[in-house]
Amino acid sequence: MEQKRTVSLLTVLLFIGALIVCVSVLRLIPVQSVQAEEPNKPATSEPIRKCTMEDMDKCMAGCMKTCQTNMEDISAAKAAIKTAIEAIDKGDTNAAKIEMERANTLLSITHKCMQDNMEKMPCNNAKCPITGKSFDKMNCPKECTMMYKGMKVGFCCPACPKAWGKLTDTEKDAKLKDVMPPCK
């Protein structure tokens, strides 16, 4: 029983640690303005909307608010786990279960908020790594994005993520190098 309890608590604490790391790592990458149109594009295509500081400020304010809420929920979940441990030590499994359910609910909410935040974040690139076409990195549809090595990679259409998935990491790195804005 004691070993099972220790393994369960370690698993929960590792999960909380991973969430804390994710929240602290979550940050905005400076957005470069995208080129309005490529020279060879037909005149009938819509121009790409440029990212503005207002767009970035709005995105960052939303992310900061969500991160603050997530930090509060993680603190409350940690307190619930501590209370659950104390209840287990006293032999009150009913109270422990209630506190663990509370912690699970708080962590589930935090996880959902973090997912939502990541979906709202702009893509790191403004050109498709598969086709080289420009797209609006502030409004790239979910089906046209993938996470890769901590970056939100955007694509010009839903077919490109499928092609991306067939590449090796070396090929992906080379393609990203060609479409990523230079670091300053």
C-alpha cells in the first residue's frame, strides 16, 4: 500500500512539474512582418495581412492572463495534493480522494487553457516550409499547424502538414531554416 501510494504521488508530482515547466516556457516569439505578396502570385490572390504591434500586444495580454490563471490553478492543485497526502497519512482515504479529484479537475482545466493558448499563438514562420508560400501567421487555421521542437510551424494549406510528417527531422530542420525569420 505504501509503495503504491508513493508511486501514485510521484506520478502526480511529475505531472505537476511538467505543467509548471510548460507554463514557464510558454512565451511569445517576436513576429516579423510578412511580405504582402510574392512577385509571381496572380493579382487575384488576397494580400497577406501584416502583423501589427496591436496584434502582438493583444495576443500577449491574453497569454499573460491565461498564464496567471494557470499558475493560480497549479498552486491550488499542489495544495490539494498536499492535503490529500496528509489525509492518507491520517488514514482518511475519502478526504484524500476528494482532494485528488479537486487537483485533477484543476490540472485538467490548466491543461485545456494551455492548449487554447498555444492555438492562439502565432506561428513561428510566415512562409510554408513545404511550398515557400506566404500565409497569415496570426490567423493560421489549426489544421494548417503542427508543433515541432517547441515551435508552432504554420503551413499554407491542410495538405502540407501531411507532407511535413513524411520528412525526417534533418529535412524538417533544413526546410525551416529557409522560411524562419532571422534571429536578432
